[in-house]
Amino acid sequence: MESLKAGIASRGHVVGSFVNTGSPICAEIMARAGFDFLAVDAEHSPVDVPQTFSLIQAIASGNPACAPLVRLPHTGYAEIKRYMDAGAVGVIAPMVNTRAQAEEVVAAVKYPPFGRRGVGYCRANGYGTAIAEGVAADNDATFVCVQAEHVDAVNNLDEIIAVPGVDAVFIGPYDLSASMGLTAQFDHPDVIAAISRIHTTCQAKGIISGIHVVQPDPAAVARYIRDGYGFIACGLDITFLANACSDGMTRIRQGIADAG
């Protein structure tokens, strides 16, 4: 499987989505749809490590080329390594507001000498059949994305992205705007300026910038790609499902009305 970093380097961007339902069926269907990555959302859903394990298996079943990521519940070392051992090829770490937090995430994702991830028999290394090559490959290929979703992260961004091993910064527009007292006011000049500052700082430092188009919007995805964003999440399984059901019922009701 091509790593996300290699995909971004070759194509300029990757487009993925989030899995919030905890359903392996949804994860497998979404992988088959052709997303470059799917992030199991362990932050904003009741999904735990065993469920994540099954979801990662489902993603691999649907499309082995789809990279399984985990949006972590927090930046603690002990839990991060469990998600990585389950087979995640990278993480999206929430609320990383300081350099120390970024360093903790990298240390948990990377094996020595670059980090302090423990080595044990697990899915990530073929249950012990590919430990040596697995460790070397993982240190090169694993994807570390920190979320800038608080005004403190904006203010400390230069220090955060200077941490070796940080590949990308993912903008969380809802939490970022909320931390500014401007919840969901995405057209507010201060919110626009904060998002622009994150993106331009990343570009200047050679760090991948990412953003979440929460409501699926192909035009918005295309616009962000034109603007130079390399890591884009479009929607979630729950928004795709909700929108499809709503649109379907609207058409059904209209069809009934037209026939009646």
C-alpha cells in the first residue's frame, strides 16, 4: 500500500473521510468507494480499541489501498500505541496546542530510535512474523497529523510543526472557531484569518495542511485542493447516510405528490 505521504508527494493531495458509526459494514463500503484514507473517529464516537481493530480489518477488506487512520481520543502514549498495534498507519491527534504534546504523539507512533513505541506481536507486524521489516517500514511510512483546533495551537504553531516527525496539521474549524468565541462563524474575518495563518505557515515550512469539509461538498474539496491543501477529509459516514436518507425521502415524497 502506498503511504499517505507518498500519495501526497506524487498527487499533491489525498481525500478521505471519517468513520463514526462503529459499523464495519459502513467502513468496508466507504473503503470500496475509493477514499484514499478513512479515519476511525475514537474522539467523537463511542468506538474503542477492539472496535477500531475490526474497523481497520473492514477497511482492508474493502480496499487494501485505503489507508486506515485513527483520530485519537487524546494524546496519551499508552492508548496511541494500542491503536497503532491494531493496524492504523497513522493518527490524527486532537487538541495539540503545544510542542510537548506534539512530541508525545510522535514518540508514541514511532519506534526507537525515533520514538518510544513498544514492540510486541500485533496486527501491525503480522502478529510477530514481520517485526524487523515492520518496524523499519512503519517508522518511514506512518503518518502523524496534529489537529490545530484551538487558538493556542495557532499561537504556538511554529513550535508545534518544528517537531521532527510531524507530517501534517489538520484544521478543526468548529473547535477552532469555538475557542475564539465564534462557534461555526466560518465567514467571520478572525476565523478566516486564523485558518489562513495555519495554512500559510504550514506551506512555508513544508508541512502538509489539512482540513475537514464536514458536510460533503465536492466544490469545497476542489477549492481546498486548488488552494494547496494536501490532506482533506470529506464528510463522515453519518453525514453521508443522513444526507442520502433525507434526499431519498424528499424525492419519494415528491414522486408521490406528482403521481397523486
